[in-house]
Amino acid sequence: MIRNKDRLWYALFTVPLLFIFITVVIIPFFVGIFYSFFTWDGIPANPKIYAGFDNYINLFKDQRFMASAWHTILFTIMALVSVNILGLAFALLVTSKLRSAKAARTLLFMPNLIGGLILGYIWKFIFSDGFRIIGETTGFKSVFFNWLLDPQYALFATVAVFTWQMAGYMMIIYLAGLQGIPNDIFEAAKVDGAGGWQKLLKITFPLLMPCFTICLFLSLANSFKIFDVNLSLTKGGPANATEMFAMNIYNEIFGYGNFGYGQAKAILFFVVIAVITLTQVYITKKREVQM
Amino acid sequence: MRKSGKLFGEVSLWVIALAFLSPIYIMLVNSFKNRQELYSNALALPSRLSFEYYSSALKKMNFLVTFGNSMYVTVVSVIFIVVLTSMTAWMLVRTDNALSKFIFMTFVATMLIPFQTLMMPLMQFMDLIGRTFHISMLNSHEGLIYMNIGFHASMAVFLYHGFIKSIPVALEEAATIDGCSKFAIFWKIIFPMLKPTTVTVMILNVISIWNDYLLPSLTLSSKGLRTIPLSTFYFFGEFTIQWNLAMAGLTMTIIPVVIFYAFSQKYIIKGIGEGAVK
């Protein structure tokens, strides 16, 4: 009797969420794997033709897809470096004993709250007309020209905007790590005659190791999945030079109507993300044991 | 010497912070300039404050309606997420059996799935549900809210799960002996104790749902249902060349975010730090 009553409560508390979760995430996930083995244009009346592993094999011959994978890797490496250097530098600045540190922290985090789409539009103006106007008035036309029209610079521009968005976020995480380092370690080092740089390199950085892991992989996963900034800043242009992984999938499915093939890309995307994230968890756990 | 060094530090910190926010300055000043002034010097302060571009962007973006739409979707989604995930997480922690473990592990594992992997089959499936049961899952705010709950469930369950594990069971057992129902125990005793996690969950979800573009763009096709990121996107499709109008529109979309930030900045920074470390 009591057991049955407990079961009823269990169901009452969990079933509503589980029902939503299963219909929104679990079922579409498996349906998606199913679709990836078919050729289909997305129109319900049209037949789905079984294609076996053809979609997956064709992926690797798809030059545009491979190019987008390459852009994503290039972008991710650059973004990883710039986001973390800037984030760490900000964190070190705002933990200093300066009186304005708190206000600065608040200001530096702000871009992160503005959605990627809107950030991209603000910067689109700066990189296109803003830069052109600055170049014309100051004469530095070799630096200040419309970055978004140059394939290489457009990718740099995307890195810059992403850095602007994420640096404040990483700052907060580094901040939490820095505040966790006990002050007496620094005092002991000072007594021993350690200088500022020595303290930074020999004490702060080694003790921040767990933080580095979290930040590196958070920025890794986020830059790998970039979509909104990509869409509003360059739309993948010029000439697809900045089309990233996520946008390529979106275009394949909803732009060209290759639902089955696009879904195969989406499944591959999942596998790549899963491998990256699981590696992260593995490394983080390993470090935790050592600490 | 030390004093001047400190002053130098203060000043350079402000310079860095303000330089970092210079894009916002550029957006703001150019929202007041006419075309000629904008192109002659994009960096200077506007010669006069005219709000004509604001009023015209307000109309063209249908700003008040889209703002209401965004508010409705965000607030209702977040309330449902908090209520449903906290209840589920509590039951999963307190009922220690294989089923609970399996459900929890499933939630955690699905955090690996990027949205792009689910978007197409999700649209197909929601369309199927809608047609079968004659409810509008697509092109309705309620359908979007339903999907928001599903997508944000994992992270919230994970955060609550971690926190509830640290609460001693003794309190609940005493209440059970007193004859309280599970429902009363949860809402009267447990839920108030979960406040720190609830704040974190709310903030993380408000930010991500308010700014979400892709999911609403796939589900909402009627013009009147658009949320702020959506209407910004369509607004830009039409008025890219008129930068002053565009900058006024962007400034308006940022104002609610800045107000939200001003009021909850302390919690946001704490919440982000805690959310990330886990």
C-alpha cells in the first residue's frame, strides 16, 4: 500500500518533465539517426529513399563541408587563444586591489549578456562602415578597411567578435579560481623575496590549472558550435570563407533541402562534440585527483 | 611614488574597461546621427539628440509587441523549468534505485547533443504531434515554451541534483512522520532551501532563452509572434544600409538586458561562476 503510494508520488513528480524531455530531445535524437540513412527533400509527400551509409561517405568528399570544418578548426584555435588570454588578463586586473576593480568587472562582463545575433550586427557596422570611415580619416587604410569583404580578415573579424562576447565569461571563471587561492601563499613567497612575475608564474598559474581546463574546454565547445555570430556578422561570406560547421548543417538542411544528407552532417557534428566534451571530462577528472 | 602608481592603475583599468565597451559607444552615438553626419565621422558624438530613428525603429520592429512576446516566452519557460526540474531532481535524489540513476544519467548524457543535431527531426516530430492531436506545436508561443523546457531540462536537473544531494534527509523524515504529503514536504521544506540553485538556474535560463535565435526562427513563422532576436534579424534583412536606424533598433534591444543586468548583476556573476564550475 505504502509502496504503491510512493510510486504514485514518484510518477507525479517526474513524469511531466520526462514526457516533455522525451518528446523534445530523446525521440528527435533517434529519429535523426534514422533520417541520416535516407535521401529525402523534407517534403512529407515525397519518398524517403534508403541510402545506407552513402550520406556519411559523401560527407568526406564534400568540399564545401570539408572547407567549413577547416574554418571551424582555424576559428576555434584562434578563438581559444584570444578568449583565454584576454579572460585571464581581465581576471588578474579585476582581482587587483584597485578601487575600480569591481566596477570594471561589471563592465567587462556585459557583452556576454547581449545575444550573439545582436553582437554580430553591432560589429558588422564597425567592421564594414566604421573601419572604412576610420581608415579614410586617419589614413591607416592598410588596417582599417572593410574586414568583412576579405576572406581571411572576415575570419579574424569573427574571432574578434567571439572574443568580445566570451572574454568576460571566462574572466568570471578565472576570477572564481583566483579568489580560491589562499593569500598566505603569496605572503610566504613575498617573505622569500619573490617578485611579481615569479609569483604569477610559479604560484598563480600552477594553482589555476583546474580553471584552465574548464575554461579551455568551455571555449572549445562554444567556439565549435558558433552559429548566431556567424549568421549576423558574415552569413558565412564572403564566398563561404567563414561558413562554420553549424551553419553548413543549417544551410544543407533548410537552405538546400537535403534533409537526409544534412542530418548525417548533424550526427557527425554530435559525435565530434561528444568526443571533445568527453575528453574534457576525462582530463578534468584526472586533474582533480592530482590536486 | 606608490600613490601615483595606484592612480595610474585606476586610470588604466578604466581605460581598458571603456575601450572594451567602445562598440556600445559607437552603436549609441550613431543611433542619433543623420546619414551625412554618420558617414563624415562615425566616432564623434552626435551634434544633436534626435530620437527620430528610435521612433521609426520602434514602429518598424514592432518593438512593443516583440518585447511582450520575448517576455512571455522567457518568463513562462523559466517558471516551468524551475518547477519541473526541481521536483524531478528531488525525487531522483531521494529515491535511490536503478531507475533514478538511469534517468539522471540520461539527462547528463544528453547535454552532449548540440541543437543542430536535433533541430530537423524535432521540427518533423512536433509537426506530426500537432497534426495528429490538432494542437499547434509549431508557430505558437506555447509550443516554443514546451520545447524550451525540454532543451533546458538537463542542465537544470543536473544543477539541482548536485545541490539536493548535500541536504540532509533527516528534515524530510521528521516531516513524513508528522504526516505531511510529499507535495507539502517539497514545497514547504525543500524548495525554499534550494534558493541559491534556483537563482542560478533562473539566470542561466533567462539569458539563454531571451537571446535564443535559432529555435524561435524554426518554430515561429507568423510575424506577430516574433521574439526580439527574430525581429532584429528580419529588421536587418530590410534596413542594412540605413545604419542609424539599425543602431537605434539595436540599442533598444539591449536596453532590457542592461536593466536586467543592473538589478541582478551580483547574482549573475555568482551564478555563472557556480554554473560553470560544475
